[in-house]
Amino acid sequence: MPVIANAGVETLATWAKKLGPDHKIEANVVEILNQANEIIPDAGWIEGNMETGHQYSVRTGLPPAYYAAINQFVPVGISTSFPLVEQTAQLKAYTQVAKDLAEIGGMGNVATYRASEARAQLEAFDQEFAKTAIYGSSSNPAQFPGFFTRFNTTENNPNPANNSTNVLDAGGTGSTNASILLVDWSPRTVSFFYPKGSKAGIEHKDLGEQSAQSINYGTGAGQSTDASPSLMQVYREYWSWKHGLAIMDWRYVVRIANIDVPSLLAKNGCDILDLLIRAIHHIPNLRAGRPAIYMNRTVFEMFDIQMRDAVQKGGQLKYEVVDGVEIPVFRGIPVRLVDQMLLTEARVI
């Protein structure tokens, strides 16, 4: 069985199953998201320990150890650590449909019509979450910093970050690069989180029938330029999703950066298999959590072709069944698609 089957990592789906009957809507929302974005079924989720985020400490030093003779005093030592706080971000949206339009064909069609509109909004949530998880800005207080924002220098940089050893350089030099992400999810390594005391996943409120207002200005000859309200009856809903990303141990994240896409498509680019093997060996202990590999469709396509061509390296890409779904795996680690991962990344130095 692939490593994804490991226990101990809570996902949005498992959180939703623990909710009571009054949270039935949230459970349905989670299932819809699972169909659209493959980072969500794998990602670990924890409840934050703050109402506005999640605080944890990173070990910065170990206590000393001494060889001592019999009856010899030994100095007392302590470890050192540094506290970090991850901030919560919140996606919000309203959806509404015109009452007259929704009721065409009778009241029995209202729920179906509203559900169709809700799916479009959930897809937008899904895509925005995936984009932010990868590229979220550290300078935008409304977002949370994503994986590639944090893993943004290589060890060859004159001023490398601490985690630069886990940013592998695939050699691309222009601005048509892609990346691959390897994450080992667990509550002590890497997790998304939701604020303390809040609900896991998307919160939904049916605001029912309301009067929507539009402001119109007269434009014809002799018409007033004063604003005048126009009203229409609508069915309105409110959607909210509070979340953040906590990378408590950066050693359990590896980014393969600078994959030159044109060269890759021409089949004279980097060796994805070699890079993935290197990435796997950068993780201290794959059994610490549940690892997963993320890439966009173009990179996955060429990865599959390289696996087919490299018979001496293991033959074709393997597929295994997890929870009734057949998924591709590389050395027991599931390979997941994230369409929000770009083909136009600038070179990471």
C-alpha cells in the first residue's frame, strides 16, 4: 500500500466525519472540494491553539552531554527554542440568485439551482486556496505565506535561508520554470490549521430570501443625477473558510525548483526521476507522517513519459488503489495534481 494510507494525519474529510448532524452542510462541502483539488485529500489539518493563528516553538539548540567519572559533578544544561506564530487567513464570499429565475419550473427547482451556483463558488474557493497554499504572499496580511514563498532560495544563493538545502535546483534559468513539491504531512511537521474554537472546513449560512439593492443614476435628458435605489428579490448565501499553514519542521518539505518547461517538453530537460529520488532522501523520516508529491499536469505528463522510457530505473509509473480510487505512486508516495502550480515561475536563486 502507498504511504498515503498511514494513520495519524487528520484531513478535512476526517474532521467532517466527526461533526454532528447540525454541521451536515460542511461535510458536503468537503466532499465537493475533494473532487476538485488534490492537495486537500492529503493535507493534514490541526486545530490551532490561538483564535487568530497557531503558535509553536522550534528547537534551536540541544542541551550538552558530558562524560563524567564516578562521584564527579556534571553541569546542568537546557535546550533552547524559539517561538513562532502562524497567522490565520479567511476566504469569504456571498452568492445570490434571482428569486424569479430560481423559481422557474416551480419551487422544487430552487434548491437545485442554488446548489449549482454554490458549486461554482466552491470551485473558486478551491482554486484560490490551492494558489495561496503554493504562492501565498508573506507581505499581504489578508493571505498566509505559501510553500514556495517560504522555500525561495537555493543553497547556492550568497545569502541562503535555513531551509535552502531543501530547495533543489533543476537548472532552469529563464521565466518558464515549474516546480515540484514534496510534503510529509503530520501534526508535528507540516499541517494546515483552522483557528481555535472554530469549525474545520467551510462554514455556510443560508441567508434566505432578501432584497438586493442596486444604485442607478439617471442619464436621459431632464433626469435627475441623484442616486435612486432599485430592488430585486434574491436568495443569498454566505461562505467563509478560516485557515493557515504551519510548517513546524521545514526539513519535511522539499521543493524541486527551476524545471525548464520548454526543455522538458522537448525531452532534453531535467531528469525528474533523479530529482524526486534526491528529494525523498532529503526528508529525515518519511514514516513521520504521510508524504505526497505535488506537480502540475504538464510536469506530470513528462514525468510519466520519463518513467516509461527509463526501463532500467523501474519501468512505467505505478498505480495503486487507495480508498477505492486508483492513484499514481512513486516509491510508495502518491503523486498529486495541482493545476494552480504555474509553468511561468521565475528562476529561484
